[in-house]
Amino acid sequence: MLSPGDQTRLILNATLSTRQRGPRSRQRHDTNIVMRAVVQRVSRASVTVDATLTGKIANGLLVLLGVGQDDRESDAEYLADKIAGLRIFEDEQEKMNRSVLDAGGAVLAVSQFTLYGDVRRGKRPSFDAAARPERARELYEYFVSYIRSLGVPCETGVFQAMMQVELVNSGPVTILIDSKKEF
């Protein structure tokens, strides 16, 4: 395991060397240092932990949230703003033109460090780019508080618990978002 100082030097060296190789290379190698979200439009979703229901929504968005090592509050704010305003609900003309707020929906936010599973080297995922649990919890909770402050009702899973997530993906509509706007 690398020390935090060694990790920082490694990231800086990788960033410098990818700049020399051009933007296409940088995109491929720097994608592990952003906050990530998988957003699914659902007609219903729920989370259960040890046979206890911890979060449940009807119409809305299931958000699987992954926190990276270098993420800050500004990354959580960007994602919350983007998700709250995503126009992926149909209007009267059946066009995706309404946000979760416009549609009277809610968000079910589930922390998911496995969004940082890197399988570029072998078949067993490496999760080295994921934030340490203490920091990930802090930013996950910040994301939840911030999205609620925007007026979006938000239910949650249980951080670091083995969760059973059930959903009915409406559409299906699934959107990938990251805080560095790389996709």
C-alpha cells in the first residue's frame, strides 16, 4: 500500500505524463479521480438491509454514487445540481423535458464504491481509486444533504452495509455522470 504522499506523487506524475501524450490518453487514465454517479429513472426503488427497509421511493431517480480519492464538496455539489436538474422525465408531449422536481419525484441515493472497480489489469477489480471509507461517508452524506437542500426528497441506503437494491427502471433510462465532465 502506498503512503498518501506516494499516491499524490504518482497521480501528479501520471497527470504530467498524460499531458505530454495528449488529451485522449489523459481521458483514459485520469477517469479514476472523479466522483461518479449512475442515475436510473425509476417507477419505484427500495433498499433493504438485514430484512429492514431503509429507503423507498416511487417515481424518481435511483442514484448509485461512487466517491473517488480526490473528490471534494464541490464535486458532490456539481453532481447534486446536475441530477436535480436532469430533464429525463417526459412532459405532456412525451419528450424528456422535466426534472425530478418537475415530475414530483424523489431520489434514492445509494453509496457504491464498486463504481471504482478497475479491471484494466486482470479480472479481479482494484478499488484503489475509491476514497477511504471515512471520507467517502462524509461526501456521500454531504451529497444527500445538498440534494435535499435543493428541494428534492431523498431517501438513502446504509453506508458500508450489504444492501439489497430493488428497482423498476422506467424507460429504461440510465445516465452516467462524473464531476469532471469526462462523459
